[in-house]
Amino acid sequence: MNWLIDITSWLCLLAGGFFCIVGAVGLLRMPDFYTRMHAASVIETLGAGLILLGLMLQAGITLVAVKLFMLGLLIFFASPTATHAMGRSGMQRGLKPQLASEENSTSKP
């Protein structure tokens, strides 16, 4: 049974690390504010959530696991709020999303 928890924990840690790397590449490669904000939310939700889950499985039923769970709840509730506030402030400042260029889009008659 212990090996099953270890394998599950390592899968969560590896998947969380993968999503953190993909989100970091997205932060560097995305063209505008709103798509970068989406990449940052991938890091916060999937990456950090899976890493915290893997660490909780490694910690077992201890006070450390409870602290990791509380940290996960904080991220779960604060991240969407902060992302919404950033998106709204971007809209209020006049930042427009980058749309497809005129050559790539199809025109409707």
C-alpha cells in the first residue's frame, strides 16, 4: 500500500511540475496581457494544486498535510479573485485583447 501512495504522489508531483513549466513557457511566449494572465492561472491552479497534493500524500496524515491543505485552499480562493481583479483593471486601463490580424481573419460580406 505504501508503494501505491508513493507512485501516486510522484505522478502528482511530476504532473504539477509539467504544468508549471508549460505555464512558464506560456508566460514568455504569449502575445498579450490577457493570454499571459491565462498562462499564470494555469500555473497557480493546476501546477501548484498538483504539487501540493503530491506533497500531502508524501506527508501522510500529519500537521504538515493540514498546513499544505490550508495553503491549497488559500490558492484556490485567492487566485481566481486576483486574476479577475487584474483582468478588470486591464480592461479599465484600456488594454485591448490582441485579435487575429486582418490577413488571417475571414471577412464576412
